[in-house]
Amino acid sequence: MGQADTLIAIEKTEVGYHEGFSNGHYNNHQKFSPAVPGLEWSQNQSWCQTFQSWAFQQAGVKSLAPVTASCPTAVNWYKSQGRFSYYPAIGAMVFFGHSGGEHVGLVYRYDADFAYTIEGDTNANGSSEGEGVYLKKRARRDGFLYGYGLPQFTEGIVTADPGLKNKPGYTYMAVASSRESVAPPVAEAEEALPWVSSKQLAWAASRPTAEEQAAGNGGGSAADDVALVQDALENVMGMAPADPHSVFEAETQELFERFRMEKLGRPEADGHGVPSTQELVELGRQSALFSVRAGSSPAAEQPWVSLNQVVWASTHSAQEEREQPGGNASPKADVALVQDGLRRVMHTDVTDERGIFETATQGLYDEFRRTVLHLSGGDAVGAPGEQSLTELGQRAGLFRVRAGFPAGGTTDGAGVEAMGQIHPTQVTFHRCTSEGTLEDWIAQASTVAGVRASDFWVKGFRTAVARESSGNPNACNLWDSNARTPAGFSKVKDFGDGYRLHEPIVRLNGALTHFQCSRGIVQCIPQTFAQRHAPGTSVNIYDPVACIAAAMRYVRSRYGVAVDGSDLARKVQQFDPNRPPHGY
């Protein structure tokens, strides 16, 4: 039996042990403090960490963990040893609460969603009063779960941390169990409450309404945190603040000050100012609506990363990326943030040039999708998508993701986000995964292209789409006369579906293709797509709305088609169902 299994077996023999009980309450009097030299003083105090120190001593692996009754001390000890992770491992100490300083257990099993633990000074019902040793089932993505200390077992350690894959002393497994995993029933997982950041709430409490509203919501923003606090105040105080939901202004501040005085017993002199971390912890506990983290950066202070720009970089050559203008709004700045995020989440250095999205960055990004997000097949490869990029930014705590265009207009001419006409080299070639019908896409395209929605446009594009791409937004023609790379351009990394004459369709998965291939649902070439690009749409040629909108603007300009499309079939044969196909 290895050291990890021995440790787990010893702790499991204590499952069911209870501390002392007196005067109607459990009293923290237990057998572990007197049995650990140097921790005798901790008797009658919280003993979750003392239990772990006792177990390591009993297993003969005392040197693999600090001898302490303090969770913060244990967290800092593992960090100082370079053995701290945000992924579970068999035999790892798992820490909970702000900075891991509130509670601890030991992991004996984990899967994609849960860590299964042995914990002292806890209970089966989720209340705040710990009283014994229990088996627990903890949601890995619960905001209360902070991270894991990894003991340096002689046999090594099995971990879910993808950044430790293939490193000496570590074995990567996405799902793993100790040999001692057969056990009595596990207490059900405690509800994974959302977390709020005291730093974000302090920011919101000290900013004017307009600035709060400009920061937006979603993805753990300050607005989301304020809304939870307002709900908690209503729950605890019996009344809701009159401020708009998710805006921290005078009414919310006044109700929070009442909470301080009436529920926390603070004197009036101490009942003012922005919420403190401890006050928020108590509000979250009394309302049972959220957990609190102190160190998160306010979402409003995190930089934006443009999905368009990151995708553009992933589908263009290093030389073309280097030629882009610099500055905070450039593709290079966005790619650098993505590389920093990958480094932090995957614990692996990116060997590409900083700010340049090439093979090493792509490979590590694919690994992030497979091992962290548990994606597979085509979903785990190719250019970054909005969902995976947002997950990376949130997990790294480094950036937010903007899928479209800046609310305030362009980015001072830098990068690839200029509204309307773009340069052909700014076109991207990542796979379309949008849901919707052709009619939906035509309607949306009509709006952004500035034409009048009508059955003429719908009937015409139904005909052209069937002829051009058979309805496939990812179609890429690899064989006709357009399939070449003009002087001054480079081949591009393409994620479409390649069509060859009389051969099966192939999924390109980033293969190099000629720049000028016709692509998308109405088979635009990049030069035409760029010249007729509709303001506010994606720069991805495979985006059906962007591609249709560019085609609408093209036929309006070249053939003089009316704004309502009433003469589309007459003026452009490819859009006329009563005449044979003809290129347009």
C-alpha cells in the first residue's frame, strides 16, 4: 500500500467519530489535539486542520504536511513548497473559504464534477457547527472550494492538473480513486453557492450608477455580485432596497448599514462605509445565498479581449500578425493575454513569441479545451470560440471577452475591429457553430446590411445558397479558379469544410488553404467579403450573417439591386429560381 492509500485508510477509520457534547452544544473537545506534539494548545478549538496533522503523523508521513492547527498556515506551506494546485489529487489536502483559510479535508476520489473527501470538524447537514469526521462530496466548481495541497508521496501523486502532466512525480488522470475508495455512504454534496467578490462590491459601492451600468453584467461581474447582495439583504432584512437591481447606490447602502447595526450589533459609529469582507461573509451565511472571495479583481478593471482579434491571429501567419499595429487594442495585446491565461491555468509556458498565436499556443489551447473543459472531437480543436475563451479568462482571472465590436465604435484604427470595410488580411477563417435557420440569418443580415427585409431577399438567397454551398456555412471551394493565393497574400489556417471536385468533403481543421478560395454560405472570396463587410458583423467569413450581409451589399453596389430586393432575381441570375445557375 502506498503512502497516499495508507493516509486515506487511517482517516477513514475515524469516520463517525464525534467531538464532545455539553450544555446542549458540541464543544470542540476531541482526541486529536493531545495526540500531536506541539498542538496540545488547540484543544477545544476548531480542529479540522489538527485532524489532518494527526492523520499524517499516524501514517508515518508527518514531513509531507505542516504540523499546524491553522488552515492558512497549511495553504502557505504547500505554496512555498511549489506543491499547490487548483485541481484535485488523490491524498491531497483540499482547502475551503477565503484564501483556503476556513476549512480543510483530504481527497480520496475525484471526477469531472466532484471531489470526494474525508473531513474533520464538519457535519452531514451543511450547518456551520462542525462536530465529527465525515465523508463529503464537494462540487469542484463551488466558490467555497479554494484549492489543493499536494503531498510529495514516495510513489508520486495522481492529479487532475493538466499542467503537471508528464512531470516527474505526477500522474495525470482526469478521474481517479484511491484503493481505499470503498466506503460507507457519502454525505450529499452541499449546495454550490455562487460566490461574490468583496473587491468588486467595494468598487460598485464607491462608483456612480452610470459607471456601474457601463461595466455590464454576466460572467461574475460586479453587477451580478450586487444583485446577490441585494437579494440577501431582502432575505435577511425583510425588505428590498429601492435601487435598481444590480446597482449599488444610496438605498442599498442604507439597508446594508441597517444590517450592520441590527444583525451584526455594530454601533452606529461603525455602521458606515463600503461592505467589508467579513460583513459580506456574515450576510452570505445568514441569507444562505452566496459565498465570499476577497481577492478577485473587479470585472470592470479587467481588460477586454476581442474574440474577433484572437481568431484572426489564430488563422493568420506569424508575419502577418507581427505587421499589425501595436497598442492595447491590437491583436498582439489580446493574444498576449490569452497566452498569460494559458500559462496560469495550464501551468505550462507558451513557447511561441509573446503576442503571436502560432503552433504552440494553438496546441496548448486545444489541451485546455480537452483536459479542463472536457471537450472532445471537433469541439476541442481549431480557432478559439467565445465559450472556451470566456472560460479561460474567468479561470485565469485576467480578462473579459467581447464577441463583437466595441460599444464606443472603433479602436482608433488599431487591430481588426474597424467598422464597415476591412482589409482582406483582417478576415478570419474559423468554423461556424452558430445555430439558427437560413431565414433567421437572412433577417439578421438585412438589418445590418441596411436593406429592407422582404420575401424578395428571402427567396433570392434561398436559391443562391442552395446553388453556392448547399446550405453549409463552412463550405470552402478548393478547386475553382479562385483557389489561389495572389501576390502580397499568404495561405491561411482554415477551419472550414473543404470541397474538391468529385471528391469527398474534408474538414480542414486548420490546414493551410489558398487565400482567395470562395468560402461561406454564399461563397464570397475574402477580398469581396472585406470590401462589403457590414458594420457590426463578425470578420469571420464563415459567419452566415456576416457573409450574407456582405453579399447583399455587394449585389446592391455592383448590380444596383433595390433596397427591398424586388429586382434581385431579375438583375442577378444566380438568385433567380426560374433561370439556370450562373456565377455572380
